[in-house]
Amino acid sequence: MPEKKKSISNNKSGVKSGNCPLYKKCGGCQLQNLTYEQQLRYKQVKCIRLLGKFCRVGEIIGMENPYHYRNKVQAAFALDRHSNIISGVYQSSSHKIVPVTVCMTEDEKADEIIGTIRRLLKNFKLRPYNEDTGRGFLRHVLVKRGFKSGQIMVVLVTGTRDFPKKKDFVATLLKIHPEITTVVQNVNNQKTSMVLGNRSEVLFGDGYITEQLGDFSFRISPKAFYQINPIQTEVLYNTTLEFAGLTGKETVIDAYCGTGTIGIFASPKAKKVVGVELNPDAVKDARVNAKLNSAENTEFYNADAGEFLADAASSNEKYDVVIMDPPRSGSTVKFLKSVVKLAPKTVVYVSCNPETLARDLMFLVRNGYKVKKI
């Protein structure tokens, strides 16, 4: 193992909010029976219990206004037992739809647009998709909004490519909501729990929106992952860079880079940033975002992050900092072994799940790293 001093930093932010009348039915939130202050305390205690053995756990950074912060809203459509068109979220551990007209965490404009689409379906005599029969038209509606740019994208996920009175439907929607900047039809005709299909058609606008985050702009397409809480995302990324301690001389790997947001955010403070992502669509978006922000010291690769790091170590390539932002399931032993083999001085682990974070930190600690900040 390398003899150089190593450090791991972790950055966590609490983002949930207040009491909700749908809490017992809806599968979207787990702590809405608590006040926001109680939620933060619950998370703080949980993080201390799971992570306190590594180092002191700092105070969770909460929001000033923890309501209606979600910039992406997704609604499933169906008929209720009275044949009324409903939209909402799936009940926990089921495919039963809980009707939602207003949500305390969702963007209010998005909820308003979804309500309009619900009424337009009835007016245009279009039926929601039926999962059991495989018949019907509309499966889901996805609304993405740039809070700073003001741009709004509406994605209509349909069970068939055939869209009766398509032009009239879109024109009516835009007349009611002129603030919408693009409308996309996504076709998903498979029996699957996946929301989006592989085929999309732009019905209005550019087929994407852009949003500002700090000093940067990012393109958001229908399939692109983008953090749903823009206010806390900026806090998260700034804290990540603080923990990384970049001076402008470092070569950085942005693992699980998605559309490149963290890497591009770090690029002005690094010598070079290399992003690695397994999803090819996300890598395309990352390269577009790099050009959009003139981030010329960034490179993005479509590859397995663990294999990429292992190959880099075998080639004696040197990386000073690894920033990793894995899914809720955490990292893999394969990837963590590659980190140890590559031996960067600093690892910044961005986590949304303290259980898998604790597991992965234990692996790194047993292989020579020391946790410095959480």
C-alpha cells in the first residue's frame, strides 16, 4: 500500500420537509410524518450511529425553505374504479396509484401542468395506459423545470407511437401554459417498470432545457440525470470542492460522473478532470455540457469506472483526487479495489445512503485510508 498520507471526505445534506396528508399512502417520502427539524435530527442521529466510528460527524446542512424544491416531477396515469382519470405516484411496494394533485416537495408549476394534462386527456378522449391489458395512450408525464433559467420541459410517455390530434393537444397545452419551452413524446410500449422508452420525438421546442448551477449551465434532456434539489445541489458541490482541497495542480477523476456536473463544477480549480460513466447517453450529455461551459480541461469516457481506474493504475497514471458519487446501492468491491490500487491522496465520497457509505468506508479504511471529514 502507498505510504503517502491519505484522506477521505464525505458530504451529506438533508433535504426532506414537513408533514403531509398523503404520508401513509404515498410511496414517495419516508419521513413526512415528522417536522423538518425532526427529520434533520433523525438523519443526524442515524449518521452518527453509522459513521461516528470513523470520525466526528458534522451537522447536517438543512434548507431554509424545505418545500416545493423538486425540479423534476413524475406522475403515473390510470383510471380509478369509477373510470375517472387520475395521476399520481405509486403506493409503496405496489403499482397502485395514489392520486396526487398537490405535493409538498414537488414544484407547484409542474403539479399545475400535470393537472392540465389530466383534464386535456378527458377533453381529447384519450385514455390512460392500462398495465394489465397493455392498451391505452398515456403512461406517465415527466416535467423538468429550470428554476433559474425558467425553462420547462414536458415529456409525455405514451404506450403507443400513435398520438390522435397530436398538434391540437400540444397547441392547447401551450395555450394554457405558454411558459412551457419544450414538449417531447417518449414511446414506451414494453411491459416494464421503467418509465422512459427508447424512442422520443420532439413535438415543440428544442427537446431539452438548460439550467444554471453556480457559474455553470447544464443541458437537461428527458433521460439525463440531474439532481432534483438545485439549492442543496449547489451546497453539496461547493462542500465537495472544499473537501477536495483543490489548488489548481491536481488531476481529478469524477467517477459515476453522470452528465458531468460535479467534474465541470470542479474544473476551474483543477489541472485536469476525467469523468467516467457507464451510461453512454449521460456521457454524450457530459461532453455537450463541457463545451457549453468551455471546460477545456475535462474529458469524459464511457466505461466501467472500476475497470478504468484499474487500467490507469496498471499504466502508472497518476491521479491526485477521486470524487465518487455512486447510487444508493453504494460502490462495488471491484471499484474500491481499483481506488486502492490507483492510490490517490484524497477520495471524496458523495453519498445518499449512510448504510452503504459505512460499508464502503470500512473497506477503504482497512486498506490504508483515514476518514478526515464527514
